[in-house]
Amino acid sequence: MANTQLKSQSSLGAQVEKISEESSHYLLSIPSGKADKYRLAQLSDYALLSRGKFPHNSPFSLSLSARTSSDSIPGTWGFGLWNDPFGMSIGYGGKPFRIPALPNAIWFFGASEENYLSFASGLDTASPTRPAVNGFIAQTFRAPKFHPLLIPAGLALPFSRKLTRRLMSKIVVEDGFQLWNQEAGSRGSHQQANGVHSVNPTDWHRYRFEWSEKRVSFEADDVQVFESAVSPNPPLGLVIWIDNQYAAFTPEGKIRFGVLENAEPAWLEVKDLKIG
């Protein structure tokens, strides 16, 4: 693994277990529980830094092997880069205060069906009837530090959330491809030149993405599954996590967020982490 200082963060009962230092092998787990507490297990390399001092810029590559306890974990999980836009560290464990910001991210992202994490009106090219807003997704976001449309978007929010969402879609540029979802099984499979490539997150797979100034590319098991010209703005921090949180801002203008019950313990296992 390239020189990066990963710090663990976990809520009560959750755990980040280092299985092997040599192979960068970790097990991130959260206990079962009701929808009354936030449960988190996380590794990151930006916990004590201000957002402007996050460590990563393009060109950058990340690869690791991963598997999960289920393909329908309540909440979210994943691995990649982001700018911690919602200030999740505020008030937790003495981490520095971060003012919420527009999102910049590139990651492999798992989100249960309660989530709707998109402002885009376009549909997932893998499924013409369902946006790439939950399931297991290769996803990227790019946004400026400030945009003039933020002012009318904020003013419109109390009166028309649909208008706010449309305005936000002009500010936050995003792209994504659904790799897997529980309901459709392998409907999120990817047709490549050499046939269909299916990515069930409960099986071991080797994941990789490359980030350059003008493009991002995602691979699973050495097969390119998605490429986009939506390249996030730096600097970004590395994050690997699993939690029971959800958030949604639907095209109908409904805003929902909170924590979910998970009847069974859930885990994300990663190994052979490499940064280039």
C-alpha cells in the first residue's frame, strides 16, 4: 500500500479489525440494532484535516479486493474518494468542524433501497426504468465550491423542492452505473466485448478506479465496467466505510434521511489495498 495514514472510526459496538498489516486486510463491521442509533465503522486518511488539506489529487488510482455480508445491507457502504461534503465528522470524536459543501466524489458505492442519492434526471444505462441511485454503483460527482444558482435553489426550497432539485442538477454534475441490485439480481450486469460481467458484492472481486483531470475509469476483476468524463474537483480524502444511514431527495421533491434497523450484523471486508 502506498504511504497513507488510515485512521479507524467506529460507533459503540461497531469495529474496524486489522486482520493483516502486510496485505492491508481489514474487516469493518456494525452490530445488529433498531432504527434508533447511528452505527458506523470507517477507515479514512483525512479525519484530522480541514477539507482544503485533504491529501489526494489527480492523477490517482485505487485498487482493492472486497466483499460484503449481504447484497442488501440497510444503509450505505463503499470505498473511494470524497470531500466529506455533509460534514459527517461534526461533533463526532473531536474531529474538526467542516461546513457542508457541494459533493465531489469518485467511489464504488453501496446504498439500500431507502437511499436516493442523485439530482440527475437521466436514467441508468444498465436499466432504462431505474435511475442509478441505489444498489451497488460506480459513481462520480463534480461540483464547484460555489455557484450563483445556489441562492435561488435555497430560496426555492421552502416552496418548491422540485425546483430546488432541478436547480441543483445544474450545479452538481454526476454520473454513475449500477453494478448490482438485489431485486433484479444480475440486471446490473455489464455487457463487455468479451461477454457479460456480473458484480455481486458478496463475492470477492478486485476493484479499481483511475482518476485523471478529465476522466474517471472503473474496473472490476480487470474489466472496465464504467468510464465517465465527470472528474471530481480536488482535494479529496480516502474513505472505506459501512453504516446504517440513509438519505433521499427524490424527483417528487421528497426529502428523507435517518438511520435504519439492521436485523443482522453487517460487514465489509477489504484487502490488498493499493494507491498509485
